[in-house]
Amino acid sequence: MAQLVSPAGRRLVAGIPIAWLSALFLIPFLIVLKLSFSEVRLAIPPYAPLFVLRHGVPVPQLHLSNYTFLLTDPLYARALAYSVQVAALSTIVCLLLGYPMAYAIARSSPTRRSVLLMLVMLPFWTSFLLRVYAWIGLLKSDGVINNVLLALGLVHQPLALLQTDFSVYIGIVYSYLPFMVLPLYANLEKHDLTLLEAAADLGARPVTRFTRITLPQSVPGIAAGSLLVFIPAVGEYIVPSLLGRTDQLMIGRVLSDEFFENRDWPIASAVAIVMLVLLVAPILLLQRFERRELASQELLAQQPEAGS
Amino acid sequence: MRSAGYFSRTMLVVGLLFLYAPILSLIVFSFNNSRLVTVWDAAHSPTLKWYGVLLTNGQILEAAWLSIRIALIAATAASVLGTLAGMALARLGAFRGRGLLLGMTTAPIVMPEVITGLALLLLYVALEQAIGWPHGTGPVTIALAHITFCIAYVTVVVQSRLVGFDESLEEAAMDLGASPATVFRRITLPLIAPAILAGWMLAFTLSWDDLVITQFVAGPGSSTLPMVVFSKVRFGVSPDVNALATLMVLLVSVGMVVSAIFMHYRERRRERDVQRAAAANA
């Protein structure tokens, strides 16, 4: 294929998207990094320049004050810890619910499979915001769930469901469930079922067949699904804003409040950098490493076939 | 085919009920007469009153029109750029910058939106200081931001389609003397067209629905539909939003059914062609 396109063509095909994404995705992060070392100022834009001219020479004015402030005010550490806790538990619940769903879809007949897949995809194509909004009507004190519980006589006073940890978990699991089911389905659908039959012939019981054959093979799907749920959930803004507690903010909301309410752009940038360094970067690197390992395994597995 | 056990089938039913119960309740209460969205006013319902309220709300209509225009531009530009990126990753082998491109088309998918939004706005502000453009934020800066985060999704879809079929068709055409442009137009493009279309629709939906990044890069003058909806529902429920949600669910369902039928017939036709070709060769 290398000779299929002229060198100039190759440069264009790869160069145009690289140029666009460098300008609008990579460089902006460098600006965030730069700003996180700046000082807030009552001006437009509200931050001090990083370089100050002294006798005609630009002198960098690096401030670590934003980072020391993040460390000294417990608000930030608490918000980050709460966000990680919410995201981790939501990911586990998504996995426990999504895995059997994906499994059942992957093992159903082809016609039924496409209908079921469509049913999982449909909420994903409708608005995220409106689906979160739907839960307000269900969970409020005079909402559908409380009305049903009251009518059945199961409770005598409406339960406080909205603006609790419970409603945040519900909202995140609900919004991100399709992101867990789809990669798991893509993985489970490719499994070689003759392995299971062979194991059954050799006397392995269903539980053993699952834990020894199906589960190890689905690790890449579990990793992909968990990644697609966990990282965005840590920085989730819409769900905690509409359904969440008012006394405990998540880190995405803290960043947004620092930016919009307090107009403290340097602190907001420092929060973003901390999230990137502590969460996003390690997980992405881990995933990359794992993918390289998997790719090499696949290559090794294919070699005998190619030789025969 | 080994069928799934009772447990996983039960969980599938539970999961689908969980996914659809809130959507159904949105739809049901969009026909409710009462302003209290969750109390069914049996005497005067069902009613289409909230659909009337929705479709005469100038602010919502204006925001929807802005969102449609931005989504059309973002999806189209992202499809072009994402197709180029997908082709580069799937077909160019090892080239300088491949790792960079792979990273920049993977990271946006999982990046928390507050970070992407903040980064883009700071870029616009720095640019304005340096070269005087963009002058403030508005529809143009929203569209540029949407193009950027949509590219990654188109790339993934196109790349996986290209990896799925081998290069021998393209190589055969080259051997028969077709120029690279002809190979692309006659072979590659028809093969990846369904993926580009799927990527375009995904990008359109993501742009149309985006709130968080948009809030950062929108500026005070321009409000997209999600921004208007968010400010309405932030302090409680609002029945005309239920009507809006119902219309959107209806539209998406019709779109999905139509595209499923289309794909089904395409597949059937392809199978018939393959059979006919086999018969002609025999």
C-alpha cells in the first residue's frame, strides 16, 4: 500500500488531520498548562502574562501558587476523591449490568441480535441531556417513583431520592450503560464457541467454562468499556448538576465553577492539569501498553495459520 | 449457536427496562395537561398543548436552528478530516507522526468535556490576543470546537471499516494502471461510504447534543438548543421539554428503523450479486 499513494499524497492524507488536531487539541492543552502557572488578575483576560519584559528581556513569571492552593484547600481533594469514588462504583455497576446484557445479545439469533443492538443504541442516539432530565421527573419528591410507592402504601412520606448519592449513581450508570455494553458485545461476539464445547465435552461445568474461557477472553472488552465509562464519569458535569448533591460537588463542576462563577482561570487550569496528570494520562498509557501487548499476541496467534 | 443462560437473559430484560422506563415516562408526561409534570391530570389529558407551547417558543426554535446549522457544518467537516485520518492510520503503514495522530484521535473520546472545553476557550482567547482573531466567541468558535471533537469518532469508524477489508482490490486496480485518484474514487470510497455515512450521523448527533464544551466556547450572544434546555431544566421539570424529548426520540427511532431496512436490502442485494457472479463463473 505504501506505493499506492505518492509521497505528496501521503503527506496530505496524514498531514491535514495532524495539523488540525495539533492546532485545536494539542496546543490548547499547552496553553492550559501555561495558564496553570499564571496568577489571577482583574482584567480581560483575567490572568497575568507569563513573561514580563525586564530591560527588554522577557522574564518568565512562574507561580506555583495555584497548585499549593489546590493542596491547602480541602475542597479540591475532597471533590476529586468523591468524583473518583462515584466514577469507580458506577463503572463497576455498569460492568455487572452490562456484561450479562452484552452476553445475552451476543448469544442470541442473528435477527434478534440486530433488534436488541438497536434497542441498546437508540438511547445512545437520543440526547444525553434529555435522558438525564427524565430522571428528575422520576426521582423528585412528588415524582413518579414516590407517587407509586405512596399509592402502594410502601412508604408514608415521600423518600428524598433527588440530590443524593443515589441519584448521581443512577444518572451516571444510566447515561453510560450503552458505552459499556457496545464494546463488550463487540468482544463477546467474536469468541470461538467451539472452545466452550470442547471444555464441556471434557467435563467442565458452566461456571468453570465461564471463568476459565469466556471471562479471560473478554478482558479487552471489559477494559475498553470501563475506560469509556470511568474517565468521562470522573469529569461528569451534567449528571451532578441536574441530579447531584448540593453539599458535595464533583471535580468537573468545581472546574466549571472556578471558571464561570469565580472567573479564576488559572485555578481552573490547575484543576484541569491535576485531573489530566492523576487520571487521564496514566489510564491512557496503561491502555496503550495493553493494546500493544494484545496486538502482538494476535500476531503470534496468526502465524501458524499463515504458514500452513 | 449456544444460547445464553437464564441469568444473562433476565439481566438483558432488566437492563432494557432500565434504559427505556425513563424515556417512556418522558413521552407519557408530554401528553399531560398539568404543569406539574409528574401528576397525571386525567380529566384533561392526553393533550398536545405542550407541543404547541414548544413549537411557538421563539427562543427554542432559534436555538434549534443554530444547533442544526452547527451540526451540519461540524459533521461534514469532521467527516472529511476523520476520513483522511482513518485512511492514514489504516493504510499508510508506519509514518512519522502516526503515534501522535493515533493519540489525538483516541484521547478526545474519553477526555472529560470540561477539560476540552476549557482548553479550546483558552486557545481562542490566546489567539485573539496574538492575532486579533477570533473576535469574541460565537457560532464560528462553537463550530470549530465541534469539528475537533467529532473528528475522533469519524476516524474510529472509518479506520475499523478499512482494516476490515484487505488492500488487494486497491492493489489490483493499481496493477491494471489506475491512478491513485481513480483507485480512491472507484474502489476505496465506495467501500468505506457506509462507514463515512455512519461517522457523519454520529458526529451530527454528538454536535447537536453537546452542552459542556459548547458552554465554554459559545460566548454570551449565541445559545444552542442544549444550552437553552439546560437552563430551563436546571431548576426543575418543564413539560415542553418533555414534548421536545418525545419528538427527538420519534425522529431517532424512525431514522434507525429506516437505516436498518436500507442496510438489510443492501446486504440482500450484495448476496444476490455474489450468487449471480458465482453462477456466471461456473
